[in-house]
Amino acid sequence: MALKAAPVWWLLTGQKQNRDGLSRALQMLDQYHGQPAAIFGADEHYAGRDPSQGTELCAVVESMFSLEVSLAILGDPALGDRLERLAYNALPATLSADLWSHQYDQQANQVLCSLATRRWTSNGPASNIFGLEPNFGCCTSNMHQGWPKLARTSGWRRPMAAWRPSLTVRAR
């Protein structure tokens, strides 16, 4: 996901605009597409703030990874807080307890998991039910990444920026 692009680019350029890029991007996503669980409305396309709009499971898992990488680079505790909201609210809401099924799209105000036509941009009526592959296959392969990557990065002690290599080039 492109959320980590600005912090990664900052490692190469050292430019303040790149360091601040993720903060600006998250601010705009929250303003125009934000949902209560720290994710944005995105049912294949940005979907606005309406809590009836769905958010794809891949968006949750990939946002978590982008925040993990960005937190390691920038060391901003607000990124860790957002990651925690995603990991303990948005991610479990779309997975079955035994991890054998998932929803393709979750809704912030969801009360039913049913086959029904919803106001999604391009996803079908099965996107809301739990299954092995309720819509597209991407979530079936991505759903298992959220918890292990979170566990892996939970032990990091300091920002990656502290280990960043020197960008100095010597002329011969």
C-alpha cells in the first residue's frame, strides 16, 4: 500500500515534505473517507465516510503493514496508536475466530452478514458474508498476514531511521 511510500522515500531524500507526507495523507483519508476503526471506506474504490460503505480486508491488512513500516522509520507514537486501533478493531471484525473464513467487505455499522445488494462501487452481494473467497481471492491470501506481521514488528525497539545508511557518495 502506498501509505508507507512517503516515509520510505524520506529515508532516501531526507526532505521534510517526504517525512510529513504520511501525516498529510492520513489526515486527508480521515477527513474524506475515515471510518471509526482507523481505516478508510474503500470497497475497491474510495467510498467516503458513510458507515454503510464497506472496507476491504486487504485494505486493513495492508494499512497495518504500512503503519508498521512507517512507525519503524518515523518513530511517531501516533502511528502505533492507529495501528493498534486497526489491529484490535478492524482486523478481528472481518475474520472468523478460527481464521477459516473472512468477509471481503466489512461495514462500520454492520448488523447482518447476508447476501444482499449494497451500495458498494463494484463488489457483489456475497462480499459481506463470511467464506473462503466471498468476492475476490486477494483477501484469502492476504488475511493471514495481519497478525504475524504485527507480532514481528511488536518487538522492534527503535526506529529504522537510526540504522539508515549514509547517503554520502564519494567521488573517485
